[in-house]
Amino acid sequence: RHSATQAFARHGIAGSRIETIAQDAGYSRGAFYANYRTKLDLLVDLLREKQAAEIQLWRDVLSHTIDVDADMAQLSARYDGLTDVRERAMLSSELQLEADRNEAFRPIFQDYLDAVYAETRGLFELMFERHGRRVPADLDAIVVTIRLLGLGLGSPSMLGTKTVGRTSPGRIMFKYLSGVMASAPPATT
């Protein structure tokens, strides 16, 4: 899995060979096929795993604090401390390109995106409720914006090094989310 992540981020999907991925990991090509049908299946599985871990981290933060600023500070530090944000953004871009080019893969990728969206939306609903704020009617737009910010900020080439050098990507993303939270009216009891 580590070998595949590195290969996909470094060479793209088309440039990554199953034989090389398996060999770098110390396995045979047959061992790969015993677990996955295609390298795309492996890639989607890797991204799902990373996304599930991130969602769980957010849930853990939300379950231990009741202060919005403390939550945002923890989540910002966590995002900025991730060592694979750039790699994850590159993998996600590779998947998007593959879905655009490969009609058979498109529904698989769409299922992945739908699952990520549903998990993220549920997390944001929890966040608003936990902090006594009404869930905004435009929550869908907020979820999409945060997702795009996370992906875009993960790749410094998207923003340029001067922007990233002044303000950390996590601070940018969670400052936006803090503003959204602050502008949401209190929940009615």
C-alpha cells in the first residue's frame, strides 16, 4: 500500500506498473491480484482509508472539546502536521483525471466521492450541533468549499509558495470554517 501510494503520486496511474508496486513492497504480482482486481481498486481503497482516518480524527476532536476555537486550532494543527497532504492531493487529482478519461472507472470514482461527501456532511452537521449552531441551509456549498480548499491547499503549486509561506494551509481552511461557524445563528432548543 505504501509502495502504491508513492508510485501513484510519483508516476501517476498510467505510469505505475503493478509489477513494480508489488516488487517494491516485497510481494509478487499474484499477491497483488489476490487482493485487488486493478490498480484503480487499490487507489480508491487507499483514498477511502485516508479519508476514514481523517473523519475519525475530526470526530475525536469534536467529542473531546466544546469550544469552537479549540476545535479549529486542533484541526488546523492536525492538517498542517499531516505529512501526506500533498501526496493525497496528487492522488485525488490522478483519480479525477482517470475518471474523466476512463468511462468504466467513472461510476467507481463517483461512488467514492459520494461516500466522502456524505461522511463530511455528517461531520459538519455534528460540528454545528455540537457547538449550538443551526446547520446552515447552504451546508452543501460549505462542504464542497472545504473539500476543495483541502485539496487545493494540499498542493502548494496551486497557490504558490508565497501564499503558503505566509499563512499555513490549515489556518486558511479552518479560518474559513471558523467564520462560517460564527455566522451561523444559534440553534433553537
